[in-house]
Amino acid sequence: MRGAKPKNNNSGDGDDGGGDGGGGAPHLLAALDQESGAVLAQQRVQDKTSEIPALKQLLAPHDLTGAVVTADALHTQTDTAQWIRDRGAD
């Protein structure tokens, strides 16, 4: 992520853009294998959207059968938990 902030953010106000197109660093969501520490998948969360639907988009292409999915408190949503369980994961 170092150097990911666009060079055109010259506002000098300390604002990182906040996802409003103001030149902030990209907001990325990643899937990490806890055992190896390897990033398995990563995607940008679109400006002015939430990580909640982005989690499903990130994990959808992967076989989750038997996996244990951990996420921060933001993702403690009934719909998200059911979606993960429907794919064979806990």
C-alpha cells in the first residue's frame, strides 16, 4: 500500500480522501490464510460503498468447504453468516 495514494491530492488538509474521489489511498479487503500468512485474494472496496457486500464478492470465487472464516465485527451480519455457511464454511 505504500505509495498507493495518488499524487494529485494537494489539498494539504490532512484528509486522505475518505473514499470521495479526493485522492485517498485505496480501501482494500483481503483474504488471508492464517496458517501460512499468505494473502489468497484481495480486492478494492469501491468508493462510497461498504465492506459488507465486498466480503461476499471477495470470497465467492473460492471453495469454502471446511474453511473457518474470521472477520472483524463489521461482518457479524446474519445474512453474511448464512452466506458463508451455505458455502460449507464456518
